[in-house]
Amino acid sequence: MPTPQAVLAPLTESAIFLTLTLDESAPGVADTVRALLGDVGGLRRSVGFRIPEGELTCVAGIGADAWDRVFSLSRPAGLHPFREVAGARHRAPATAGDLFFHLRAHRLDLCFELAQHLVDRLAGVARVVDEVHGFRSFDQRDLLGFVDGTENPEGDERSAAVLIGAEDASYAGGSYVVTQKYVHDLTAWNALSIEDQERAVGRTKLADVELADDVKPSNAHVALTTIVDDDGTERAIVRDNMPFGRVGAGEFGTYFIGYAKEPGVIEEMLENMFVGRPAGNHDRVLDFSTALTGTLFFVPSADLLDAADDGAPGE
């Protein structure tokens, strides 16, 4: 299998999430983007080599519309624009995004410098439409106070959940990533009792233990985001969510980022959360958390990305 990008890298203390849109009227857009994508690995090494213990990684993703403009190859099988999900009370909007960069390191300065290089290289052909600086909060807790990502698969199950294989052989080693930016109403959330918060999430707050099925409400977040096939197999994704915020602005959020070998599993989770399972039984956490963005990108293998400026995946 081709070498994947660093989609399976471990959690870090810092991250920057960059979403950009392309300027269709700018000359040389496709050439500039392909050249930059082919250099992502080299730029990461140039920044990260100086502080190897920082473990800087960068994952690059391409949106459906950008793929059609930049590359001559057919789209990967699961690549399409993010589909809005609208329930009776809550909505997961679809927002603009042609390129996405997920920068991770133990130090924010490494992420920041690499982000500068990436944006500088795209000057005149792309602009940043969303930039989020994430941080690790205590023992992997989000700003609602709960541990986030407990059910991420481990070992071989991690790569099996995330990496494309023979089902789309031309893009083996690749992945898909769905991103959403949520902001929380902490005043309303903190007005709940701990027990009510636990029932909304479906896990205990202190010990991070999933509630028993006979106790966990059907509209708990955990209940609605657990996807099980007809044969009893649970379908997994890898989440690398991080808190973000601005205290002075009263902004407290979670940046959701989920990797999967096909986006349908995440889309089903979102359908359950926002529409409900059954319809109307929406995720209780959404009464305190609002989705502001929604994007879907294809993450090529590192081999395919490195070849972008050689013309292999291009025109």
C-alpha cells in the first residue's frame, strides 16, 4: 500500500486547522496548488527538523471542486462536497473549503511557522477562510469537561478504519476527513447538574466510563454516534478533536475532525445527531453546541501528494 499521510499521528498539545478557498479568476491556480502540494512534505521537514522532539506533522486535504479544477484524474470514489444536514431544531451547515491543512505538534510555534509557509506559497491564488488554533486541555477533555476521543480505534483497527484499500485501489493509502467547528453555550451547559451532563454525553464526567445501555438515554451523544452494521460490526473513525476559544470574546469551542476510509460513516453519525434516530430524537449535546462550519476533503497518500508537482496526478 502507498505510504499514507500522517492521519494516524498521535494526539499532540497543539494544532492549527487551516481551510482555504481558491480564486478561480487568478492565473496559474492549478499549477501553483500542485506545486505547493508536492512540496508539503519538504516544508514540514524544513520546519520540523530543527526541533525533532516537537513531532510536527501536516495532513493536506483537497475538496471536491478543487480536485476537479486542479487534477485531471477522476475524483476519488467518496469525494463530494459536504452535505448539509438539517433537523427540526439543529443544522449542520455546509461551508466553503477547497484546501485543508491539519498541522500538529507538541509546540504551537512549529505549527505556526509551517502555516506561514503554506499560506505564503498560495498567495494570490487562495485565501484562508477559517483558521483555528487548537490546544490540548488537561487529560484530553473538551471545554464541556468530558474526555474526547476515548473510542478511537487502536492498533491495526486504526488503519483499517481510516486508510483506503482495494475498494478504491487508485487512491489506496488515502483517506477522507470531515471537519466542523462547534461553539458551546457554557453558561447553559454549566447550569446543568453533572448527572444531566452525563446523560447528554452518555459517559461519566470524572471517570470517562460509558453509561450502561439501560441508563444511557437514546438521545445521548454516544448513543447516536455509535454506528453498527447489520452483522454487528461497529464502524469506527479516528477523531482528533481539539478545544479552541477566546476568553475575552466568550468563544468556547470544539473543532471536530474525523478521519475515515469512506465518509459515509461520519455522514450517518451527523444524520443521527442532527435529524435524530428516530427523526426528532436529536443529539442532546446540540442544545448547547452550535455547528458553524462543515467541510469534506480527500487526503491523498503521501506518495500521491509528493507526485503532485511532477504531473502524475495533474494535467
